[in-house]
Amino acid sequence: MSEDDVWRDHLEPAGPGLHRIRRHGDMLVDAMLVGDSDHIHRHGEDKSPNQLVNTACLPGVVGQAWAMADWHFGYGFPIGGVVATDIEAGGVISPGGVGFDINCGVRLCALDLVQSDLKDMKKLGRRLKGRIPAGPSGKGGVDLSPMMMDSILSGGAKAAIEHGWGEDRDLAAMESNGQLETYERNLSERALKRGELSLGTLGSGNHFLELQVVDQIVDQDAARAFGLREGQVTAMIHTGSRGLGHQVCSDHVGALENHYKSRGRNWYAEKWDMVIPDRQLAAAPFHSAEGQAYFEAMQSAGNYAFANRSALTQRLRDTLRAHLGTDGDLEVVYDVCHNIAKVEDHVIHGISCSCCVHRKGATRALGGDHQELSPRFAGIGQPVLVPGDMGTASWVLAGPKSGSNQAFDSSCHGAGRALSRSQARRTIDGVKLQEKLEQQGITVHANTPNVLSEEAPEAYKDVDEVIRLTAEAELARPVARLRPFCVIKG
């Protein structure tokens, strides 16, 4: 057995949809995998469970280290990872626990339309492709002056709305009301430069704007609270902080990794007398100058992402008005982050903890009595948005009706990759895939040649299985299934 597979010797069932990797070696806490035996057997070869074990070694880690059902290999942390550290007891913050696309997230919009109301879909698809900038460049984005950029970095979606890129009522339907607190926004010149022209753009890779139809309601009460009904048209936007956020992560990962030197199998930072098992987990004590510098920069990039999704929503409204003469009474159902670290209060083994909760490829799933939620979700739970793949479906889940789940109020964020991008490009014919999707009634407009192969349904886990496992583990419950019919990708 290779060193990367030692975790299997410590694996045990831990309830429906759950397995535990018992604490061993340098682990400070147990690790939890959301998955049944079959799921783990089919997806356990990508080394992400070993990455999860490594995160359980971080200084100050508390509770358990979690991997949601969409777990797959990432930079340092597995994507789907949720790890909390006690910031009043030496707990750290790690950029690898947030990821390079800071506040990559999902926004769901509900329209008062059914699919037959959308006349001339070919023309609408072309209009969306023309008015929703997509692709790796920032071409077509809003040109931000230094003053406007500063307001976006501090004010997030609220600032975007003040500049005309959104509507006031949208804020109540956004995580943290679309604004993360910042005090010192010391972003590099390169980060600011990369953000100058990217606001209001999708980007590439797995980012998208989809028109969807609600094809199944599982929880009528929650669907009613979320403003969803069967046959209704919805729009889902999946994007983040673009090049600005990527540069913020790159800047701080590079600076922190320089503090760590090889020591046997581990990495040691003399400045903080800290040991980690993988240099990609490079971290600083949360209250250190380095930890605070990253946290502030991350918050600023997170605000840029909220503003970006707001600007894209307004471009969607404008496109619908141009095509239909109305925006279809578009309302934001919810907007969630899934690459972020947040300071939250949790009770760990009966003791209150001020925690830095890293969610990398995971979203919050707050209970219906949580003080941060809008009153409309009382007794229902937070909307949890889970994009699937462009050939299958996405899901809306809900957090607990009250109280918390056992994973620091967290849930899955998507289907999760089953094939790497290079594997998908080698094995999937994008042209044939597009023809197949069109036969299924799904039109895809993509700007980057490889994106169809990389984002093919076969490249992802079965989203319905991921939802089933998430529900079995009692992290969130299914509400509605959304089937795509028009997809804009980079």
C-alpha cells in the first residue's frame, strides 16, 4: 500500500452517507468523507482523501475535517473541503483552504415565466452570448476607475447597485447581504490591474450562465418560500472574482510558502514554530500580520465577486428586456459563496469556539433560525445552490429547518469532477457532445474550444447521487431540480 493510501486502514462507516477516517499519524482530529462505500470505491483514487487527512493536521484545527460528497483533488485542500480552526487558540488561516477563485459562487434567479413564454430561443441564445461576456479574458467587462474599484472592493454588491449594476431588493437574498467587512485593502497592483476590466464577465472553465426549467419539486413548503414552482424558468449564474481573486491568492500563497522549509516529510515555519505536512497548505496564525493581510485581501476579492454576479444579473435583465420587452419579473432567490473563509461561532464538543471556517468548494447551509437569514427563510433553512453539469441538472437544497448540521453548517457546492480536464479533453469529443446536447433540447454557446470536452457530463460525478448522499448525511435536504436548456460558457 502506498503512503497516499494509508487512510484506507483507518476508514470506517459513520452513519448514512458518511465515512470517518480515524485520527492517525500527525492528524489532530478525525476526518469525515460524505460518501457511501460505493462512492468511495469509485472516486477514492484521486488522492483527495489523503489531502483531507493532511488538513486534519493544521494548527488549531477543531471538530473534524470534512469533505463534501463532491470532493475531488485540489491545491493543498481537496475541493469540497471544510476545515475550521480556533482563532483564539492559535488557529490558522490558509489560502489553500479557500482556493484561487475567491468567492466563486452561485446566484439563482427566478422568473415569472414558463419555457413557452421564451419565443425565438435561437435569437435569445445569440443575444445572451453577445451580452454576457465569457472566456478567459476580461473583454466586455465594466471599465472601473480607481475610485469605483475601491468602492467595489469595500462595498461588494451594495456598491455595484449604487453604480447601476443591480437592484436594491437583491441584497436581502445574498449571503452576508453581498458585502464582506474590510478595513485595509492592500491588494497588489497586478491584482487591481487584472480586475479593472473583468467586472460583469463570466470567465471560463466551469463558469456559466444557464437558463433552466424547474422539472421537479421535492419540498413544496421550501420551494414556496424560495419562490419556485414546477415548470418555471430560472437563471443560474456561476462565477467568482475572476483574475483579481486569482492574483490575490497567488500573491499570498507565494508569500506564505516562502516561510516554510522542508523538514523530513513535513514543512516547518520557524517564524511561527509551525509544522504542516504539505507546503500547499501554507498557513499563518489568523491573528498574525500575515494572516490578517490575507484575510483582508480575501474579503476584498470576495466583494468583487459579489459585485461581479450583480453586474451579470443586471446584464441578464437588460437582455431579457431587449428580447421580451420585460425582464420576466426576475427575482434573486439566493446568492452563495463556495470559496471563502469566514469567522463564525460554533460549539465544538460542548465548548464555544470562534472559528475560521474554510470552505473550499463547499457552501453554507444555515438553519432556518439563524440570525443571518432573511425572515422569509424562517423555519425553512437557507437556500443551498448546487450546479450540476450542463447535460443533466442542478439542484436547490435547504439547510436544516432549525439548528445546525454537524459539518459547521456546510453542504456540497456542485457535482464534483470525476475526470481531470486533461483526461476529459483526451476522451470526449466536444463536437459530438454539442450535437447530443442539442438533441436533448440543450443549446450550448461556448467561446473556448476545449470547454465542451472539459465540462462534459461524463467529466462530473452524478449530481443526483451527490444530492442523495448529502441528504442521507443530514447536511441539507432536496427542494427542487432544475434542468438546463440554454447554456452560456467561456
